[in-house]
Amino acid sequence: MRITAARLLPAEHCCYYLHGEDQDALVEAAEALLAEGSKDVTRLRVDVSELARIEEACRNRGLFGPSECYALVRNAQSANVKQTEHLLQMSRSVMAGNRLIICAPGIEWRKALHKKMQAERALAQCEFSLPDAASFSRWLTGEIQKSGLLLAPESIAWLAERLYGMRQVARQLIERLLCYDGGEGALISLDVVGDLLGERAPGAIEAWCHAVAMRDAHAINLVCHLLAEKQVAEVQMIYWLGTRVQQLLMFCWYQSQRDRNPLQTAKIFGDARKKVSEEARCWRGAELSLAIARIAEAEQLIKGASLEDNGVVMERLTLDLVAKERLGV
């Protein structure tokens, strides 16, 4: 019996099988199913190697009669042959008043457990697929609005790009932002959001990446500003720039294949969607391939393959990418 995530609550079944790639959403739903109901119920969270604990808890009788038990199996995707059969037997024999929640995040469709669970017609089953970028952005926007925080649209777009699919991390960040805001309701800048997420000066790094992508000589001044004044880690800058150049390469590829929507097919979202089309006109495909190789070389140097000053490596990398003749195409 297949049901959607929206229909999981209120709980109407004794046994649930939850699977799919969106681990955060799956865990949230499982915890909600475990929490619903009387406070007097025995609640267990077990690994697939601890199934005997569930049976023992269900057999135990309280002072005033049988005690109900809700159990959550966290990692059914790791079940061996014997454990698979044990889980199947348990799923078919859950007594009224008890609840068994079998979680198999990221399980492969070839696994025997998955095939056998899906064959159980009476078993309530729910799949959690990864949301697309737009759906995650809408979810994140809704969570921020519910919290009462005031963030600029570009900050939300940046967060949606950085935290894509990571619901728990997003909620933790919202809690940190609420502590920072202190109930004032003031507009929180992108740099503050970046600092609380653990990334320094995201606005300034984005400006540098855009300048490099546009092959603007001003990028040299920006890289010096990031290193000297903002004190941004070179590894963070390399990650941002490498991501941007890969996005440009994928966009150019799908555009050359006459894809109807190269931005969407290349999975470009956030603030980059507004800039990549313009930036791509500054590059040829061969140049982008060489740029990615040059960025990889710089990353190795920064991570210890050279005694050269990291600042010099970053400045030279920026100059190599901005000045067309330095790529040697």
C-alpha cells in the first residue's frame, strides 16, 4: 500500500516501510510517526542488528496489563538475509496498538529486502525522493517565513543552493539565525548568514567569482581584498570558483546540444541562474576545460604540494583565468 508523505500522519497503520534518497525528510517522518500517540507508550530506536529488543519489549507486561510499544528500525538497508526474513516476519505480525517503523534510507532497488517489502500489499509504504532545487527553495523560504526571520531574497537563494537537500542543517542554521536576531526582526545580511553557516564573506566571494567568470580585470583587486581584508580561506575560494566554472561548462555543453532549458538541465540554481548566461559568452568550451584543470592545480598547491605562498597562488590563478592568452588556447 503506497501512501504519500503528507498522508503519514495521523498514523493509521501498525507498520510502515519508509525508503528513498531524501534521508533528512525520511528521518523527520519516521520520528514524527514514532512520537505520535500516548506518552505512556514504550518507544524504541534500534539498529537492524537489535530486532530482538523490539520483540522483548512487546512481550513484557506492565503492572496493569500489556504495555504498547512503538519501534523504529533505523538502518534496514543494511539487513543481511537472516535479518531481512526477520523484519518481514515482524512486519506481518505487529499486534494492534503497537507500531513498527522500518527505515531504509538510500536502499538500492536490487536489495532483496526492498523487493520483498514492496511485494507486501498490506504494508504502508512511502518513498522519499530528493526534491528538485525549486521545491527545496520553496520549502526553505516557508521555514524562514514561519520563523519570523527577515532575509533578503538573494540570501535565501544562496542558502537554497548551499543547503540543497539538507533539511536538518537548514533548521539548525535557522535556530542560529534566531539567536543572532534576538527577536529584533531586522534584515540579516548575506555576509552574516555566511558567517553563521561557516563560510566567510559569501557576498564578496560571489562578486569575485562573477568577475572571474566575466574575465574582468577587477577580479585581481577583488582577490586581494578577499585575502587581505576579509581573510577568507583559500580552500573556500577555490571551491566556489571551481563550482562556478563547472556550471559554466555544463551550461555551454547543454546549450551546444540545443537543450530547451540548459540552466535547468545543468542544475544551476540560486543567484548563478541570473549570471551564467551572460558569463558563458566570455568563454569557449576548450577554455573552460583548461580553466577547470588550472583550478585543480591551484587546489593541490594550496593543500601542500608547494611551499609557494597561498596568496600568490590565488592571485596567479585569477590572472590566468581573466587573461585569455594565459590559458594557452
